[in-house]
Amino acid sequence: MIITVASGKGGTGKTTVAVNMALSIGGTSILDCDVEEPNVHTLIHPETTTVSPVSVPTPSVDLGKCTLCNACADFCEFNAIFVGKTVLVYEEMCHSCGGCSMVCPEGAITETTRDVGLIHKSNVDGIRLVYGELNVGEPIATHLIKAVKQEIDENGINILDAPPGTACPVIETMQESDFLVLVTEPTPFGLNDLAITVDVVKELGIPCGVVINRAGIGDDKVREYCKKWAIPILLEIPFSRKIAELYSIGVPFVKEMPEWRAGFRRLFEDIREVVKND
């Protein structure tokens, strides 16, 4: 089972929900797909990790064979290749599709590899942790997210912590999920970003539910929105100084407030029932 925890904006508490749910269930894999700023490990604290680089294919042009025909540049919709008096390859814009080498009539384009980031793997307290770390300055996160998702345990429970927002990295993370947990807060900003995320989820056709974090502030418009669109509210986490203080020192609140483990287990059971009947 693949459960992705997402939110329309940063700072709503999706990592908090993902980590506390994983610890409450136990025996899960948690994969941090927020590769531009991973932080699951700051709450789980692995003592040792295995680290491996992730590379992607990038075109290399043999100028001795190239006739400057422009076929590669015409093909590339991302403008990663420019043909003028010579050929320029903009590696950071390349999506590694390999199309340019296929359309080159002279066979002048081959592929080399380029490192884009790292994958860290560890086991902590019965939790299998995998997270990606994108190289500084690397503009395309989806290559590394795909590599992180290759570590999904097909026979187990996988909790994916998605990047914030609704752009390509989020879509890449959500795809192939069995259920989406959308974390929001009861504020006008929270509602606005939740509505945008729900529109994306509808396009993907994946069942979803909402967790309201910092419940008790703001108003009831998030609840009214969920009722209107028949989106289940799976859990409400109160606006709590203690929870915030625990987060600030890197402690998942179920460790110090064990009564919350039952709530997260019920959340998981509700998700499992939906997935079973979907």
C-alpha cells in the first residue's frame, strides 16, 4: 500500500503527519520525496545511513560528426540543445528523454551520465527510511523523486512525504498512490491551497482524505468545504504549544504523547478500508 501525505503549501504539517503515522503503525517504510528540502530524518534521527548517488543520462555531441542540421534542437521541447555555429547542451534543462540521440541522422549524439543527487537509506525503530537529497542548483527534482520511489516496498506499507504545492514534483510523488492524505490548516490560506490540491487529485482519480492541523485557530470553512465535496476529515490535530515545542527539538509528538498513537492508527485503518473497497 502506498499512502502519500501532501499539502498545497509548505508549513502545514505534512511531515509531522507522515512521521507520526509511521511511528504509530510501526513496521512501515517512510520515503521523503521532498528532495529539495528533506526533513523526515530530522524527526527520526538515523544514526547510520547508506548513501548512493543518482545519475541521469545527458547528451554529449561529437562535433566531428555533427552537421549542424538542427534536428536535435527542433525535437527538444525543453530547449536544452541550441544549434548555431556550434552545439550547446544545457544540462540542467535536459529531461533525459534520449530523443535527441534518436533523431540525430549522423549518430553524433551519445549519452553520458550526470549526478543529480543522493539517496539515503536507514532503519530506525522498525521504520525503514529513504530520502532523496537534490544537488544544490539542480532545477529538476522529478529524476530524484523517481529514484526514491524505486525503493517502495511492494509488499509493505509505504508512507510518502510529498513536496509542497501542486507542481510536477508533487504529481510525480502522487502517481501510483493508493490514497492521498491532504494536510491543511483552518485558515483562508489553508483552504485556498487545499482547494487547488483537491482539483489536482480529482484529475489523478486517487481517493483522498483531509487532516486538519492546528485545529482551533481560524474558522470552520475548511470543514464546510470538505462537507460540500464529500471529502472525509480523517483526523484533527489541535493547535498545541507542546506539539510545536516537540517539533522544534525534533521529537515526533506521539513519542511524548502516546495517547495520539491510537488516533493515527484509526486514521490508517480508515484509509485501509477505503483502499480495500475502492
